[in-house]
Amino acid sequence: MRVEADVHAANRAATDRIRSIAGRLTDADFERRVGAHWTPGVVFAHLAFWDRRVQLTLDATEAAEKVVVVDVDVVANDISLPVWLLVPPHDAARLAVETAEALDERLAAFDLSLLEAVHDAMPRWVRRHLHRNEHLDELEAALGPA
């Protein structure tokens, strides 16, 4: 499937949203719960973790000149939760923004035929805004009105 420029614009908009939310959170906001076990810092660490997984997938795909799946099971969320809770939330937010920015640039510059093959294998690896916005919606709902 063809990957259009609007995908990259949507990814950048989600990255801007991460930056905006992270920039307006107070220390008290970072202590709030997002669901039963998460905090805003965990949301940001989670986003950075899964964006890094896509970066590794792109690295492996580029090296092999074909789609290579870097397999990580969603149980990684449960395994990583205690570690993510230890990451200072402001650092997690910074990491989420930096990782998202780097991945957005990489996706936009990636070989188009390989990018389309990655998209065909798993659209959410290219359409990062889907994953990011899903969790940012949960975060904003937990925080209440801005």
C-alpha cells in the first residue's frame, strides 16, 4: 500500500501532542494515575519503548533490504512496568519526545519501497500516530480538562 505524506504529517502532529502535553504537566500531574497501574511517566516511557522497537525494525529491514520483524510481545508492557515506574517522569517525557522526533524523521526519509513493505506487514509501525494518540487520549482523560 502506498504511504502518503499525510501519514508523516499525522505522526509529526502526534509528536507535537506528546511535547505539548509533557510541557504543561506539573509535578503533581506526573503523580496522577492513568488507569490502574500507569502514571504519565509510564505513558511516556511506554511510547518511547514501542517507538524504539519500530526504529530497530527499520534498522533490520534496511540492512536486509526486506521486512524484518523485531518481535516483541505485548507482555513487555507488564515486564517493563516496574522499570518504567522508576524512570523520572520528566526524563520519560523527554525520551518520548526525542524518540518520536527521531522516528518521524526516519520514517519520512526511509526508502519508500521498503517503507511500504513495512506498512503492508504492520501499518501501525508506520502510522505511529495511531499508537501515540491512543495513549495520549487516555492520559488526557485521566488528567481531566486542560
